[in-house]
Amino acid sequence: MSESFPVLRAAVVQAAPVLFDRAATVDKIADLTATAAAQDARLVVFPEAFVPAYPRGLGFGAVVGSRSEAGRELFARYWAASVDVPGADTVRMGEIARQHGVVLAVGVIEREPGMGPGTLYCSVLYFGPDGKLLGKHRKLKPTGSERLIWGEGDGSTLTVIDSEWGRIGGLICWENYMPLARAAMYEKGVSFYLAPTADCRDTWQATLCHIATEGRCFVLGCNQYVRRQDYPEDLATSAELMRLPEEVCRGGSAIYSPMGECISGPLYGEEGILFADLDTGAIARARYDFDAVGHYARPDVFRLLVNESPAAATTWSAPSDTSKSSP
């Protein structure tokens, strides 16, 4: 490794949250971040929807044309356990990052602070080593039944953050199958591409490998390891979840180099933390013969337009005064 390029020691955490328990899950983030930092990690990544849960297997009482009262109650429970951004829990996570001097990326289910809009978003929060909330990314397109419980993000949160090692950013789960979304991240100069997910299939590894090779960046794939017994007892024994295997999500976290080589993992069948020393010189070496938004691009042929304006759900203006004076 060349002395002219800094090395980033990264940690990818594969674990289950304390499902539907926000406070206990943030406590777990504190413990696991401390473990990673004790092994000199400076970037610590947690999975998609880690706080308070990725509710795999739950239907929230919905069929086409009908929602049940029990499903509404479950959604309210999920909403109550989700994270205000900003709020007391983001302050706590920032303090965890500051205490250990790490860049911390955490997948959360985000809600607007207070009793404002009821929509939830699947988001990644980025905290700096000084404890500041540096940015967030909201998932642009929830997949399948996720659309029942999560809203869509917009282009204003296609976030990358600067660090002493290079730019850190990424996309969530199947957003990574959106070619134009990936291109937008490459255009932002991402060097450390985070791909938190709930996909534990073998084919997900091909996705991580492809992104690393295409973007000539380090890719950190991060998933949960969850068993049915990790759900709250009243949910784990429900008919919905009893149809699932005991190992609900087997993991598959992994770290790939800018040449598409797997340098840590994939980890299946257990909780654990993957570590890797990421030589930033590997990025320059990999882009020698392929740079998707540089010398290998054809801007005379292709153009990418990205709308990064926040999308207001509603617009309002006072009606004009059309009253007339009495004659």
C-alpha cells in the first residue's frame, strides 16, 4: 500500500435489532460501535431499517381493497418505535459516533418529528466523528409491499459526505438495481459506496460485485441476521411469522474492492462484524482503465438529469381576495 494514499479501516455490522424497541436497539448500536472502534474501525455501517426493524413477514392486515384494524394497530406500533430526524435518538447516535471518533451510518425508519405527517421513510443517517448529523438518504423506491408502510424519498437526499479518506454515500437495497440512481452516485464521486439491504439471496453478492467493478469504488454490503425468536413474542407466534423459516434473514454482509474482489465476507448464518483495511490508492489504480463518469463516459452521447429539489407533498397559497365593495 502506498504511503501517499490513506487507509480507512471499515466495519460492517451484521446483527439483529431489538425489534420494535427503539431505545434498546440504539443501546445495541452503542455496544456494537464500541466493539468495532476497539479494533480501530473509523467507519461503522449498520443494516437497512436497523432501528426499529425490517418487518419481514408482516402484512399489516392488508389485502387489495381492505385494511384490518389489527393491521392499523401494528402500523401505529411500528410508527411509535420509529426515529424522529432530528430528535433525541439522533442526538444519542451522534454522541456514539463522537465518543468513538467514527463515521457512523445507520439504517433507520424515519418519521417527521412530533405528530406531523404520518408517513415513514426507510433512511440511512450519516454521523461524523464530531457527532454531527451530516446527512441522510431516503430510499427512493420501496420494493413490493414495503410501499404499504414506507413513502418514497426524493432527489434532495442523494447524499454523499466528505471524509478524510474520500466521499461516502450509497443506496438502499433494490435502489441499487436502478442504473440511473447508481450513475448519480458515481457522478458525486463516491469512493466508499454503502449498500445496506434486507436481501440475503446469493444473487445479491453479484450486485455488490458489479457495483464495485462499475463504480471503481469500495462497496460495503450490510444486512441483518434475524431469527423468528428475535421478534416480540406476540408477533413471533403469529400465523404470519410461523410460516417463515426459523432463520428469517441469514445475512450476507460483505465488502468488495474497486476491482470487484470480495475482501471480507460474505457472512451467513450468524451475527458478526466484518473488518477491512481499505487502501484508497486502489481506487486510483482501478480507475486507470475504467472511470464511469470520467474518461470512459460519453457525455456527447448520454446525459443524466437529476432533480435534487425537495418534493413538497402539498403547495398552498392564500386565495386572492375576490370580494367587491358594496356599491
